[in-house]
Amino acid sequence: MTKAKVSDLDFNNLGFGYHDLPYRYKAEYHDGQWQPGELTTDSTIHLSESAVALHYGQEVFEGLKAYRRKDGGVNIFRPDRNAHRMHNSAERLLMAPYPEDKFVEAVKEVVKANQDFIPPYESGGSLYLRPLLISTSPEIGVHPGHDFLFTIFAMPVGAYYPGGLAPTAFVTSEFDRAAHGGTGQAKVGGNYAASMLPGDNAHKAGYSDVVYLDPREHEYIEELGSANFFGITKDGQFKTPKSPSILPSVTKYSLLALAEEMGMNPVEEAISIHDLDQFAEAGAMGTAAVISPVGSIAHEGKKHVFFSETEVGPKTQALYDRLIGIQYGDQEGPEGWVQDVPLV
Ligand SMILES: Cc1ncc(COP(=O)(O)O)c(C=O)c1O
């Protein structure tokens, strides 16, 4: 893989793909403690063929973004929440969590070291950061490893909706993403491996992604692809599912707070697939797109259309504009949501 060069990039047409940037951060855990980490130019990982991560999926990851402000400075959005979620994910898989304060510092180091690759404010792009924690111990029995590698790499990504928000169509699946006592609340690779077949089926049938229903009764909405769901009722209330098997989305908790600020009386509660008529608008929430408006959901051969299949609803647009405004530093947000990354 050749190293990415700024001169080869068109920041206005980036999409979401891997670029081998100059620097990533790596730290190793040996002898019961984290060793000092450092930036390195080596984008490969040399592993034992019997590393636990490869066979038994003992690995967790994160995803967050850095945003170029209009004044040329750089913001990262709630990295402490990603640090904390990764801590929880690691504990669920019996891994050594990377210290949360060091996680945030390492994110800033990676952003600073690769600052030439942060897309300009006007492009609507951002620098996506991928923290990863894997078990490197050679164990062929099903045992937790005791050696770990933590790394954070970065890549520039384009605006998700360059032409403005556009609704897409979703379909329910007979497959489950995660069980109630399983690993749905943790960001672990196995959840995504399980989602590839249903996701592929949905794409082949012309849908943008899958609506996962609860694994017990197949009635309550869990997640939309790799994003959390929200609906806005006809009287303006923001609702999002509550379930023990969905990923606690940083975007979701941010939008819950903003919906409160905007008088939308937000709640987290079970949402039945048979009760979609209550909603005037719907969307999917996650770091990648912030909000993807949901035009329709197909379930058992019937299509339910929300606001419109082609237009975005006003409340969805207002929530999106508010959150994006905070992330790019155009609007003041709640205390501590945005952290400046010193670039010199
Ligand atoms: C399964 C799943 N749900 C929800 C989300 C959204 O979470 P966040 O807002 O923290 O990106 C993601 C993306 O991280 C995800 O993979």
C-alpha cells in the first residue's frame, strides 16, 4: 500500500475509504501494564498466526471525527465518550482497557501529526479516526489474551451527503445483529461480521440498509444498519429505542440533549415496528452521516413512508444543522462537547 499524498487527494470527492496516512499511534500491553505509546509511520501490524483477535474475535474498536473549523483550527467531538465506550467494550471482552485520558491525548496527537490531511471546512469533509484494540497473545484454546495492541489511525473522509440530506429506504431483516445478553452494547468486530449477510441482502434488494428488530420478539426496532434509530412523532416528540442490545451511540446521546434544548421532549422507549404511524419523520444516527433521514421502512412486504421518500423533514434538518454547527465550531454547544486540537 502506498502512502497517501495530500497532492493526490481531491477533498471534495473523498467518499469513505482507507488512506495510508503518514502517522498512527501505537501502544502495547505486556506484563500486566500499558507500555508508553508513540506515533509511528508503520501502518502494518505483525501478528502471531494464533493471535486471539484473529480466531476468537477478541477485538474492539471506535470511530470519531476531527473537523476543520472556518478559522482553520480543528475540533474533535466528544472524544471522552468514545474513550469511555471503548473502555466498556474492552471490559465486556475481558481486555485491558486503554486509559481514557491517554486515549483522548493520543487522538489529538494523531490529528496533529496528520493535520495536512484534514479536509478544509468548505468541503464538508472531516478526518475520521479509528481507534482499535486487539488481543495479540498466541492462544489456540478459547482463553482471553494477556497481551494487547492499541492503535489509532486516521483517514480523510468526504461529506456524507454532498448535495444535502437525502432520505433512503430501509427494510427489516429476519436476522439478528446481537442478543440481549450478548455484545450489542459493545463495539466489537463480531457484531459487524454478523451484519454483513443481512446488509448484503438488503443492498441487493435495493435498500440502503437493514432495520434490526429485537432478538426476542422481532417486534421492536433495535438499530438501522450501523446507526441508532429515531422518530419524531406527529406532535413533535423525539423518540429513540431503548434496548440492552443496541450500541450506545454518541450521536444519539448528543441529539437527545439537543432535542431537549429544542423543546422536543425526548424519550428513550421501546418502538414497535407496528407503530410507525405515530411518526411524522424518522432518521438514523451515527458518526458517519450524523443523521440519515429514513424515507421508508419495508416490513413483511408493506412499505411505510415517513415524511417523504425524496425530501428531508424540517425537524430532522434542524437537528442535523444544530449538531453539525457545533461540530464544525459555527455554533456554541453544551460545555465540553468540542475540544480544540492544538496544531503546533
Ligand atoms: C451498530 C452501531 N450503532 C450505532 C452507531 C452510532 O454510534 P456513534 O454515534 O457513536 O457513531 C454505530 C457507529 O459507531 C454503530 O456501529
